[in-house]
Amino acid sequence: MCRLGQPDIKILDGSWYLPPQGRDGQVEYRSARIPGALFFDVERICDLCSSLPHMLPPAPCFAAAMDALGIRNQDTVVVYDGMGVFSAPR
């Protein structure tokens, strides 16, 4: 049974690329994505106080970002990226 489009299923495009790859995840999201997918911006949804890139933000910040995307605790979240298994697991 296909659950795509069900209100409790949230699809996130977590595409991010290294600069030498010459690709932009946001641009690619705007031009082609799974229908209904939302963009998970790893550059924005991160710990901005960490000296390391893309670290998980403090829980209240992460919760606020998920709220802004319309993701609830009871939702099933599926994350994908444009390279297969590169940035989505992050």
C-alpha cells in the first residue's frame, strides 16, 4: 500500500553537496523533487554555535524547525537526497 500523500507521512529532501560538486540542493529541490516533499536545509537547521558544520542543534531549536516544517511527533519522516545516501542520513 502506498502511503505517499497521507497526512502522517512527511517527505524531506535533505540534499546538500560539497562545494567542488557544483550542485545546489535548494535549486535542485525547486526544479525536481518527490511530490509533497519539503526541503530540509542542513545549513540552517544546525547548531550555529558549534565550530563544526551541520551539528544537531539544541532540542528546542530542532523542535522549532520541525514545527515550522509542519512535522509532528506522530509523523513518519522519510528523508532522501540527490546522491542516494550522502546527506540524508545526517
